[in-house]
Amino acid sequence: MSAGSPISLGWYADTVHAIPRTNRPLTKEEFWQANVIFNTYLEMNLVGVGEVMDLIRPPIRHLQMGPGRPFFVLCLGCHRIDWRNFIDPTTVSRVDPRVAMLGHCECMCCRGCVMLEDDVDGWRRCPKCLRPKSHSTDYPLWPFPDEHFSALTERTRKKVEG
Ligand SMILES: [Zn+2]
Ligand SMILES: [Zn+2]
């Protein structure tokens, strides 16, 4: 089940949860050092994913795209994983801790941080803002920057066409 309203991927969305607050406006240079733009997320369906993932395409339940929205470059939980070295979650193990996970709270944290939270009825709370039911175990949100989503789309197209 989805939790509430869709997450905005529009540039002008309120990014209070995404960008750490400062007491003055960022300069352009600081902004680009501090942020990575994501414009797509996939709501996955990981129920019975075993075979599907290797065959044709990852089991996507819902796709949402927007003009792009800035997210802080580091995992908001541990501040160690850097989204500038984006790892496509469809190319690594489903427990790889470096993968970006978008919470329904709109915080972006690494899978390593999310997995440290207890699974309560299929949901984990956000490691950053602690909102319950932020990360669904079976229906996680996998966010992508534009170029990486384009690469995934291209790979999938080739597989489907054989
Ligand atoms: Zn983390
Ligand atoms: Zn959060």
C-alpha cells in the first residue's frame, strides 16, 4: 500500500526535509556542492521479485517523474553515502547498503541506515526524521537522477527487444 499522497519531484517543492537548513541563503556554488537533482522514482513491487528481476525488468509498481528536485548530496542518516556516486539499485544486491531510498517523509537515506530500523508490519521508520511508515519493505521507493534513469530505460528496452 502506498502511504498517502505522492512525493513531489518538482523543483519548487518544499525541501525542508531534503536540504539541511542554514541560517542564510546558499550561494549558487554552495547549492551545487550540496545538492544532487533527482527527477524520478520507482515504487517497486518486491513481492516475489526473485525471478522477475533477472529476466526482463525490475518489477515496477508505479513510476513518478518530475522536472527534478534537489536532495542533499549525502545520506541524511549517516552522512557517509554520497549520491554523486549514485548506485543503480537494479544493478546490485537487494541488500546493498549504498542504495538511495526515498522515504514517504521525503527524506533520502541510504539502505544501510533504513535497514537498521525495525520492520513493523512491513514498514520502517525514517532514520532521519523518525516518521513511522516511511519506508515500505515490499514496496520501496527507488529514486533516480535523470541520466541514471535514462540508462536504466535504455538497458530495459534492449532486453525487451532481445
Ligand atoms: Zn546512511
Ligand atoms: Zn524522514
